Amino acid sequence: MLLAFDVGNTNIVLGVFKDGALIQNWRLETDNNKSADEYGMVVNQLFQYVGLKMEDVEDIIISTVVPSVLFTLQHLSMKYFNKRAIVIGPGIKTGLIVKYDNPKQVGADRIVNAVAAHAKYGGPLIIIDFGTATTFCAVSEKAEYLGGTIGPGLKISSEALFEKTAKLPKVELEEPGSVICRNTIQSMQSGLVYGHMGMVDYIVRKMKKELQEYSETDEPVKVIATGGLATLIDNGVDCIDHVDKMLTLEGLEMIYRKNRRKK
């Protein structure tokens, strides 16, 4: 079995693959203060709950945008699984041609998403990841990672409104159903959710036009969304073609197959 960790600023998503198929997945809160032993106990309990055995894990792969958690998970891998984890970073084979000015600056999660999306849906395509930040990535039909856009995520925007204003409360992130709202809660929900939908619609429309400069095919640009809030935004826009919640985990498994060590 393969154990895959996708470490974001807010959540850690981990999944277990058997013979290339995702058989279990969980979402944990990212905690910089947790030790390898604390994470190890959590993983052990999750495995026990679904009847999996930790000794059946043959390899571990990690994608992280939180460097402080990487050492912790590497320590966990050695102590609890006796495995040296494969870490997404320079030197890892992905099959992508990265056109970024400095390829080392591209977040590991963006590369992993691009690998999975291109393999599953072909190109050209746009990948939107609704995480702590909302990221837009453009990939050509030739598996060229062209670049993209990074914006504040919905949760960051919501927290900023609450923390930086004297009287605005915390709100649930859900559609209020109207933009002419008659109370503060719904007014904030409207601005946050519908404002984010507007941002997505505009950036996708503009990115599609720019992608035409790189494209050598008449294939339409496909738009793939992933991340915890993808479904919420997809409900209010017409530009998203597919919502794929497991995209990052599946990308990790694909990259593992390109880099696995010979037994």
C-alpha cells in the first residue's frame, strides 16, 4: 500500500492506495505544534478504525506547502513505518515542463494537481484549487505548466473581515440566496461567496483567452476544480467543467509511480 500526504496551510489530506486505487482518505487540521508521535498516533487510530495495518504500507509520498510540517512527517515515516518518504520537490519526475520563471517557486500542490488533471482530462486546461488560497493554474496540451494566479481563499477573506473590523461577526460560508440582503450576516455571506464566484468567472474567462496564445489545438479549454470549497463555488458559476475532490491525492499516486524505488 501507498500512504500519501497532501499538506496544506489549513488541512492535511491523507490517502491510502492499494494497487493504484484510492481505498481510504481522511482530512486533518494542519498543526505546526504537533509532534511526529502525535501525528503517528492519529494515523494509527485512523488505520485501526477502518481495519488497515500500518505494516502493510510499502511507501510514503508527501506534498507540502508548510515546510515546518515536512520534518515532522519525515520523522513519522521513519519511526512508524520504517520508510524514507518521497517528497515532492526539485529532482522529482513529474512529466511536466514547468515554464515558471523560477520553477522552485511553484507550490508542490500546484504541480501535483497539474500532473493529475492533465493525465485524467488532457489539455489545455485550467485547474482551480479552493484551499487557504485560491489558485488558478494553466496547463497546455503538451503538459507545459504555464503559470497562473493566486488569490485569497474564501476562509482567509472571511477571517480578515472578522479580525479587521470592529463590529462584523464570523459567518458560515454559504450562499444567502440574494445580493440585496437585509441583515449583516447575509450581507457578508453575499460579498464573500458571490464576490469569490465573480473572481473565478473573470479569471477563468481571461485565462482562457491567454491560453489561446500557447495552444496548437482547437480543443476547448477544460476547467477542473478541487479543494474543500469547490462544490460551493461550482454551484454558482458556469465556467467549471469538473469538480474533482481527490485530484491532489491521485496526482501524488501518479508521481509515485514515476519515482518509486526498485524493491
